[in-house]
Amino acid sequence: MSKDQAIGALMLVGAIVVIILFGWMMLDPTLWKWAISIIAAVAVVGVMGIVAWIGYTMATTPPPEPIEFEEPLETPAEDEEEAEEAEE
């Protein structure tokens, strides 16, 4: 078994344990408030963590260099119009 497979197996077992524990807490009349509070806290911390990571990345990334164009490119239609004007 590789290291990745071992980590995957641990994640699977951990997720199953959390599902069972959460289900038990939701069914217990004295613990369901704790279950909801834990889920809400994990959700808020997770979303705000992602927002903080995006903000940090935006704040520390230098702006891109501006793109400078030498001359505008002419389209084939403009070339044909110029050729017709030159012929007249």
C-alpha cells in the first residue's frame, strides 16, 4: 500500500466516523445544538479562510506589466479598400 492509499484510507475512515458521530449527536436531544454549532463554525471558518487566502494572494501578487502594441494590425478588408482607392 502506497502512502497516498494509506492517507486515502484514513480519510475514508475519518469521514465515516464523523458521519456516525454527527448522526448520533443529531438524534440525541441534548447534543443536537452542539452538532449544529460545530457544523456552523466549521462552515464559517472554512469560507472565511478561503476569502482570506484570496485576499492575501491578491494583496501580495504584483500587477501584470501593461501590454504595449506597436501598430494596430490592418484587416484584409482595409487592405482591399486602400488598394481600390489607389487605383482610382
